[in-house]
Amino acid sequence: MEYRRLGKSGLRVSALSFGSWVTFSNQLGVSTAKDCLAAAYDAGVNFFDNAEVYALGQSEIVMGEALKELGWRRDSYIVSSKVFWGAVSERKPTQWGLSRKHVIEACHQALQRLQVDYLDLYFCHRPDKETPIEETVRAMSDLIQQGKVLYWGTSEWSAQQLMEAYGVARQYNLVPPTMEQPQYNMFHRERFEVEYARLYSEIGLGTTIWSPLASGILTGKYNNGIPTDSRMNLKGYEWLREMLESEAGQQRLQKVRELSRVAEELGTNMARLAIAWCLKNPNVSTVITGASRVSQVHDNMQALAVVDQLTDDVMDKIEALLGNKPEEPEF
């Protein structure tokens, strides 16, 4: 396993991490969750991502039970949560958003569900237009001062919002955000590669990217249709199926079919190639992977070996097939 610094912080995160959105939100039992976590941990993964909204808190409960049964030393792994959407289906006004009340109460609830004394990473899960950024920054900074959180960050905030939060923290001697959790993959590049470009050097922004496989499209499993056991056939994922079956979705599938041939030439599969492509970017601190079975965890981990195969020539071939390289940012 390769370990990378989380931005300019001293925290070293595994280049590949494990997220619970798909795995535990599909109501897999503690036993299966424990097996997947153990497989990732044995491969060197030290960061395990979660959020209050995943399965309305059930995801954190399952992960907490699994972590308790596994009995790892607490200083050997990193666990996170994200706050915004709440962990209840019918949300009252105080049960969601980034107000001081919800940020702090959600943290305490996450600690109980995950059965840990502190969160290594705590993210603002989307920006809150109704709450002043200063209020959120103060709440996060206070949680760090209390020892309940070690590092705080954002998820899907704009560069402008990130800089505002950073400026507020510096102005009032508070703790600024350390990391951002954005979507990043072969089909979703503009924000990560252009909008955030200056933040990596100017404030030392770390990144814990999600959806490296573009909701499974980049695995290649949809190249010949939608498998019966696909999550696209599950209730609640109709939006994903509609996206795939749209004209834009079909165009992406054709590109995946072409990219799959590149993967075959490298002696690997499409999923590993897509994950390795993300890892090739030096501004990626860690790639959050998901799995519902141990075999998927093992397969994802093999992406590390593909990175060195991504020579300039191979990357140029991939760029030509994608045809979506953003324009270089102007500083």
C-alpha cells in the first residue's frame, strides 16, 4: 500500500480507502461488513469513510459493530463521518444542515453509532446556503478543540466557499478545513482539475475522492446491458438507470467499451484501470472504493499495481478516447 499526506497535514492516508455508502447502505450484515473491512485493512487500507445519512445512520451502526468485533488498535486506522442531511427520514428543521446545533449533535451521534471516542475526519456534506460559513467553521473548530474531531473538511463545496471558510478561520484564529471530498473520475473532471487547481498549493488542500468508477459505469459491467443483480435494478436507484439509458449515458458506455481494450492491453480490467487513473493524479490524497464482497475488495486493491503501467503514451491514449480533458487553469 502507498500512503499519502492528506494535503499539507501530517496525516498519512492509504492511497486506497474504503467507503460504506454502497456496502452498508444495502443492509448487508455485520459479518459481511467485517469481512470487507478486514480484507481492506489487511491490504494496508487505514481510512474508512462513512456519513450520518448513509442508510439513515444504519451504515455507521454496522461499521461500529464491525470495528468493535475486529478489535483493531484505535491508533491504526482513520474513521470519518459527514454531516448535513441528518439520520432520520422525516427531518425536523434542527435535524439537518450545518448549523452549530446540528453539526455538534450529529458528531456526538456519529461517535455513538461508530463506537469511537473521536472522529479522525469530519466533513460538511454539501454546503448550507442558510447557515453562515463562520458559524459552521466555529462549530468545527470547537469540536477539534474538544478532541471530538481531529481534522475537518468539506464535500462538494465550491472553491469560493472553501476559500471563504479558510479566510474565516484565519481571520478569527480558528482551525481551517484540511480536506475536500469531491467526485472525481474519468467522466467528472472539471472541478477537481480546474476549479480546485490553485487550492492544492495555496492552502494545501487534501482530497478524499469518491465515485472513481462513476457509479459503476467504469467497471465495464454495463457494456452489454444491465445485469439482473445490479444496484440499478434496486428500488431507489431508478435515477442511476435513467442516467445510464440516456443518450449521454450511452455515449459514455461506448467510451468504456473502447477503454476496456486499453485495460486488456495492460493485462488488467476496466475497474482497476479507472481507479489507477485517479491515483495517477498527485493531488488525490486517497481514492474511496466500495465493495459488497471480499472479492471486490481484493480486486480494487490490485489497481495500485496498474499505476506504474500508466506511462505518458498510455495516458495520451486514454485522453484521446475520453476527449474531455479540461482546459489548463490560468493562474
